[in-house]
Amino acid sequence: MLDSAVQWGDRVVNSLRGYAKFAVNEHNENLAYNEILTNPDTLSDYTLKFFGPEGPYPVYENEGELETPGYPTAPANQQMMQQNFPAPPAAEAPQSPQNFWGTFQEQMARDPQQAWRILNQAQPQTVANKLFVME
């Protein structure tokens, strides 16, 4: 019984040491980020290294460096461009503002998740007038 309590205590101590080490590492990392974000000189140095020639995202200094081969592009397929696609569905005819808000209220009572469809059909002036009246 005593041996199992000692073993449990050792596991707890090891776990606490691991958590303490993690907390110290996180604190040091936060201090480094704080230094980068609050000291303009450090931020400038970090940015120059990051976008410098040895950094992960180098910035090109002249036009000659920009002339890298890149991906080859093929001309557009003319046959694909000439296909007749169906026209997108047309919006319903605009409604008068009183009828519009009545329809919207009915839709909100029936199915609020679909009410955005009615708002999409509204003329911008209808919604703007409603907002103006509410203010």
C-alpha cells in the first residue's frame, strides 16, 4: 500500500515537472513574441530576415530575378467556351414595400432559415427605407 502511494507520488511529481517545463517554455515564447511585436527594431530585423534572400518568402529586388520560368499555360479551349450554358434563374418581380415586408414576415414565421431568399429579391431602397424608419 505504501509502495503504491510512493509510486503515485512520483508520477504526480513527474507530471508537475512536465507541466512546469511546458509553462516556462510557453512563457519564454510569449516574451519573444511580445518583444517582436512591441519593439520596432526587432520587428524590422525579423521582417527583413523573413523576406530576405534566405527567408521562406524572399522578395525580388530587380526585374531579372522576376523572370523565373513558372508554370506553363495552355491556350483556352475554344470548344468549351462556345458551349451554351443555361441562363441563371431570374429573380421574381419586385414587390411593393408593404407587400414585401408582409411576405418577409410570413416567411420568418414559417421558415426563418429561408428568409434570406426574400431579402435577396428586395430592391436596395426597400431595405434602406426600412432601416431609416427604424432609426
